[in-house]
Amino acid sequence: VQLQASGGGLVQAGGSLGLSCAASGRTFSTYTMGWFRQAPGKEREFVAAITWDGARTYYADSVRGRFAISRENAKNTVYLQMNSLKPEDTAVYYCARHNTRFSSWSVTTTTTYDYWGQGTLVTVSS
């Protein structure tokens, strides 16, 4: 399984940016997908997750109401729409695949995910 994240860049505070993560393989539609981020000098942290069928979404408190996760199983792609960006959102953003099919347990924990994309840098200027 390969995950390819894209869409990062430089944006001013208050602006918007959309990330995409394309997955290889034929089982994408059976896994919960997540987005995490890692700022310089900090640990990787949970941002958002979406179940395999898109029925449920989960967000970190810091992004709830500003970010939206979605997916298109027909395209093997998960998205993260980021609005009202703040300088503290600056980080490398990673997409990841849950390690268990048809499961949404412990979606906020990095060790729950077994495949990771390479990351895409988001920089928010003040």
C-alpha cells in the first residue's frame, strides 16, 4: 500500500488549503483513514479521521469547525479541507491508513495506523 499526500503550501492566516491523499490497492474502501500533523520540535498529533464508509468523522479539538475530512472511495482518495488557518497549523501533514479493516477504534493514536504517506508541508504565515 502506498499513500501519496499532496496539496501543501504557503498560505496566509485566515486562508484555506485543501490536501489530498491518494492510496494504491483495492481495499481502500474498507479502512478508516486519518490525517496527522507534526510541527517542528513537536510530536506527531491527530488531526482528523473518517471511517471506511464516510459515515463517521473525528476531529481534534484544535481543528473542529475549521477542518473537514472527506473521502471518495471510487478514487481511492481522502481529503482534508482546511479553512480559517492559523500560524499554529503550520506542520507537515501526513495521511495514514488504520491497521484494521472495518474498524474505527483508537483513531487518534498513531500506533493504530500501519501505512503512512510521505507528508506534505503546510505553512501558515501571520
